[in-house]
Amino acid sequence: MLAYIARRLLATIPVMVMVAVVVFAILRLTPGDPAAIIAGDDATAEQLEKIRQSMGLDMPIHLQLLQWISRLLQGDLGVSLLSGTPVLSMIGDRMGPSLALALGTIVVTVIIAIPLGVVAAWKRGKLLDRTIMTLSVLGFSVPVFVVGYLLIYYLSIQLGLFPVQGYRPLSEGFWPFAQRLVLPVLALSGVYVALIARITRSSIIEVMGEDFIRTARAKGATERIVLLRHALRNAAVPILTVIGIGIASLISGVVVTESVFNLPGLGRLVVEAVLARDYPVIQGLILLFSFVYILINLLVDVLYPVFDPRIRY
Amino acid sequence: MSTKFKAAGRSKAIGMGAAMSLAAILAAPASAQTITAVMQSGLRVMDPVVSTAFITRDHGYMIYDTLLGVNEKFEIKPQMAEKWEVSEDKKTYTFTLRDGLKWHDGAPVTSEDAVASIKRWAQQDSTGQVLMTMVSDIAVADDKSFKVVLKEPTSLLLESLAKLSSRPAFIMPKRIAETPPSESIKEFIGSGPFRFVASEFKPGLKVVYEKNKDYVPRSEPASWTAGGKVVNVDRVQWIAMPDQMTPVNALLNGEIDFIQQVPFDLLPMLENNSDVNVEVLDKLGNWTYYRFNHLHPPFNNKLLRQAAMHAVGQDDVLKALVGNPKYSKTCPAVFGCDTPYANSYGQDIVIPSNIEKAKELLKEAKYDGTPVVILQPTDLAMVAAQPVVIASALRKAGFNVDLKTMDWQSVVTQQGNQKPASEGGWNIFSTYSTLATSGNPFGNTTVASNGKKAWAGWPDVPEIEKLRLEFARATDEAERKKITAHIQKLAINEGVVGPLGQFSVPAAYSKKLTGVLASPITVFWNIKKSDK
């Protein structure tokens, strides 16, 4: 197992290098000029050229790439072209809200979705199953921002239970931290609950037709034992995969939720950086997201044998 | 009574009492003397000499001061300057700084700082560049005074130093002002009424200012950027919110105090709320306009520019952009209506949509169907509607229109491309400016007509350039009005710029705030905040 993990970690290096080069090239080929963004739309060509020179954007692209990679190898992601703030510190600032939102959403999702999926599979074709599946279609279909606005209107504006927006780090106390996460987590969980409940249901239904389930029943196991100990555990692999992908996408791409609830997360930073053509920030973020995806996939792969002993590395 | 209680009803209010009290405590700002404001965008570029972004300019007014200010009567008044004296030949101005001026690090403000700041600003600012062609020397006289020697008399010196909007001539410490103007400054120390709190700055998210306790305000009442900048609160924090609905909800919920610009479609949520004031603070407002590319067909043909100007109607644009006549009005003036150089020439050309006249001109010009590439940014509400209306009017007149959608930053980049539209250039783009910037032939870059050196569109009308220089030299206001009227006529007839109308964007703020000043610049001095 350790050799497998080491091999996988080593394999991340060429992947990261490829990502770095491709992202760098795509950004330089995309229309847009950071100098024009900094100076404003009435800057003269001469002023723009001077700003480009001061930021090193007038150098040939391959030299810019080499300079960036050499800094990267020293752990330096560069500084924002706009604010001059180190990219690493910007990412660090935005990491907290994104992690809190991702983990909060996944915890709530797992707590709600897996029991719902199990019950739906158990009551397959019955009213309860149909109700859960109908609700899950609704969860998929209603956009997150609509759910967000409804939650804000009823729970914040009407009842005054939670703040409308913002983020407080855990260091400022648990309740200020938690109360600002309740609404975004609820809004975002809808989609993931729907997704994971459906995956859980279909995986369990598939497993319920296997020989070992018939054997368990023949040995006199109760339906609860059959469902939870035999079916759910064997159905865990696809569920775990979806949860893993969910965590990765929650960390990198919940721009709408972050915007509606004014959470200063990584998703917003990506959009802001792209719109401002802030190359070092975009490059740093894409590298981070690639690493997160690789790491989470590795973690999911490592967890497979825990649930399904037939899988070995 | 707050909306919260009205909406919840008495029974719900009683039932939810405990939870509401708890939430109210938790949602309350950390200090009653902190103003939390949501500005039009997040602050990222901090140097008001490098960037013309309004948010950077507003940041500048928080932490820096200017030598001169402008009041609501458009009068130039001393601000950091105690006084200025003019020699008999009107070529030498001696400025004297007032007593008690200090930088935020405690050092005194000297005339060396002022001279270095003016020199840096003048290299970057378009009006400053023109001014410097008329200046023979700027020299320090002593610690508190300096002289500006002109080659010829001009009013441009005082007007430039008092310039309201991007780029105002902010005064910085000499060591900072010696940074080349193409490089952003790294240290943010001013002598203005607020101090920048570097430790709490999150680019694009949050910026915090503390009251500058050493600041000595002038004794006159505050008016625009002139008068006493008296700070009555301990802190002001600007928070950026990307979703326009969020600040409205936050203001209704008492989590913030001030929204700089409320989107027109969300105004009904705030206008009838008894806890909120909705008010246009920038009474001058903005003007929106479009530019033709004079270098390439079809708009290198004056007749076709005129055809387009007849086709596009201001009412149609303003309906699409604002949709509320309370906040918009038609105006043909390239220097703005309700400004000293307002002029009505061209109202029959640019205000109504006259498709028949446009068709006649198209025929006369023998338009050959050359496509008109219009750049349409989709991600910025203030500039997204105009291209669609222009495209529709031009199509009705018989133009072959290609509307290219993109993000605003791509428009900004592409608009500088002087090549034909088929090689990445363009034929029309539209934008808007604040009238605080555009009220004269130098602040208003759209009327510059020096060909390829002019702003995007590159009109080449030597007569306008001659008139601009005459304006700079003129010291008599009646003479200046005559010159600007002539520029107006030429700008419309030559299709230098196509005015699309004026609009104001209202601000909204909690009734806990009093003393909010109406000004073309959003200012936070003079404001008091009550606990209830």
C-alpha cells in the first residue's frame, strides 16, 4: 500500500508540470491585457507599455514561463499583478471559507443523503421511494442561488435567525463562524444530497441482487442487517467516489454560493482573477486545484479497500 | 418600525423573540462607530496615479489630501494649501501649505513632498501632461511654499490641481512620490482624514480605514472635495460583494450601513423601507456615449457616422440601461448638461431616433454593406445594454451589424487595437464616464481629436485640437464657454463621440447615518452614526 501511495504521489509531478505549462500558455493566448486593466480604459499606448515593462510582461513568453517555474520550485507563486499581494497569502486567506463550506456541505450531505438513499432502495417502488426520488429531482433542478435567496428571505430577513452574508474565521469563536455557514451549507447541500441519495439508492439496488445478499437472507439475517452491513458496505465504492469528487469541486468551484452569501472563498478568487487577467493568481489557483483533485482521488482510492476488501493494491 | 418586524407579524415576532434578539446581537457591527460600506467594486489597485479606476480614486480621497478642492459651485478652494499668490504677469503661482499638516507616520508635510507628487501625477494624467507643456519650472521656495512658473498664463494649473476625478492630484510623501509612475507605490501613507489599515487589507474583499486623529480639518463647511473634512467615526470599512442582491439584503438586515450604487432593478426593495435612505449623492451623475473607429471603413466616412448618430435614439438607450426616468435624462452635450459648459447643439441629431434620415445618409454615402463590428461587454451592467440598442437601430437603418459579445476586460483590450475589425479591431464600442471627469475639454478624453494619439476611435480633427489649446490658454470664463460651444458643434458634426444620455445611480444608507454629503465623489467625512 505504501509503495502504491508513493508511486501515485510521484505520478503527480509530471501531471502538475503539464498543468502548469498548459495553464501558462492558455492564459497568455487569451485576449486581455493586465496593464490595460490596471491603468484604465483611457490609458495611452505608451503608458500601457511602461506598465507591461514594470511587470515583466514585455518579455518573451518562454522567458516568463522559465522565470515563473524557477520561482515555483522555490515555493514562490509570485505576486498579484493588481494588488502586489503574494499569491500564496491570497490563497491562504481564501482557503478557510472554502474548506469550511466544502466540509460543512459534505458532512450535512452524508448525514442526510445516505439514509435517504438506503430507505429509498429498501422501499423501492413504494410511495416513500418515489417521494425521495421526486425531491431529489427537485434538489438537482432548483438553482443554488434560488435556494439561497429563499433561505435568506425567510430565515434572515423575515425571521432574523442568521446573518445574510459574510464569514468569520473559527478563531473568532464557534458560533459566529457556524451561524454564517448555516445558510450557504443548506443551500449547497440540496444538490449534493440529491446526487448522493440517488447514487446510494442505485448502488444498493444493484448490490441487493447479488448472491451474497441472498446468502445473508438465507442465513436468517434481518433486513436491517442485510441493508446496512452487507448491501451498504458493498455499495460504498461508487458513493465514496462521488463524495470525493464532490469535495474537490466544492473547494474549487462554488462561485455562485460564495457570491450570494458573500463568502470570500477560492471560487470567487478564481473568477475575480480571470476577469482581471491576474495571471500569477490564476496560475497559482489552477495548480492548487489540480493538486487537490489528485490528492482527493488518491485518498478515495486508498479508502476503497477499507470498504471492499476485494480491492487490493 | 423595521421591515423585519412588519413582515414577520406580531405573533411570529413574539414566538421568535429569543432567537431574534440573539441574531440581532450577533449581526450587529463590532462597533457603533464603524461605518460598513459596500462600494461599487473591490479595491485591488492601490495607486491612484497608476489607475483611473473609481474605487482607487475613492481610496485616494480617504487617505490622501489635495492641494486644492472644488465645491458644489464648481469653485476652486484651498485644501492643503493655506493660500496661493499670483504674480502680476499671471505666470508665477506661489502656493503655501497650511500649518499642522502631517503624514500618517507623524512626519510633517513639506513643499518638497507636494512638488514631487505633482511631478509624478503630471507624467501620468492627461490634463497634467498638457499642463506640463505650459510649465517652465516647479521649484521649492521653503519648507512650506513652492512656486510654479508658467510659460504663459493659464487657468489649467488651478483646475488640474483641484481635479475632482481620475486622476486627482493627490499629495504623497516625497520618498513615495519618487516611484516611477508606471510602477505602483508600495507604501500607503497620506495626510488625509483617514489612515489605511494595512494589516486588515484583503485585496478585492475588504479595506479598513481608521480616523486620522492628527488631521486638522479646514474651518469651512465641507462641500465636495473642499472645506473641512471632519471625521466623526472611528473606522470605515469597505466590503466587496460580487452579487448585487447581497448588499441590499445586508442593508435590510442591518449588517451594513451604506451601498454606494444600488442597481436600478433592486431599488423598489429599498425605496419604501423606513430604515433606509435612497438618495442620489452624485448629482452630476454619468454620461454614456459611443465611439466610432475613424481609421477604417465604414466609419472613416463622416456621412456614415452621421447616419448612425441619426439612427440611435437616446430614449431607447436610457430605457434599456436605466428604465426609470427619475434617474436618467437625454442630453446632447459632450461636456454634460447642468455643467458650466453645457450646450444643446446637436439635440436634433443625437436625441431622437430618425431612421428615415439615417437611411437617406446611407444612400448618399453609397454604403457597401461593410460589416459594423460592435463590442458588447456582457459582465458589466452599466455598459451591457447600449451596444444592443445601437445594433438594433443600425440594423433598422440598413447597416450590416456584427455584435461581438465578450467580457469588459476584453473590450478594454480590444478597443486599443488600431487594426481593421477583420484583424481584431472594431467599429463601435460604448462606455460611460462620470461627469465629474468629463466637464471640460481636458478632463473629457473623448473630445481629444489628435488622430492616432487620441483615445480609442482616433478622430483626426485639427480644429478641435486648436480649440483645446485655446481653452487651456483662456482665462476668461465667457471666452471658454464660446470655445467649448465650438468644440461641441465640431464633436457632433464630425462624429467624434456619440452622446447617449445621462444617468445617476442612487446610493442607499441606513438612517443611523446622518450628514452624508452629496458629492460627485463618495466621501465618508462629515458622517455621524447613531447607535439606534
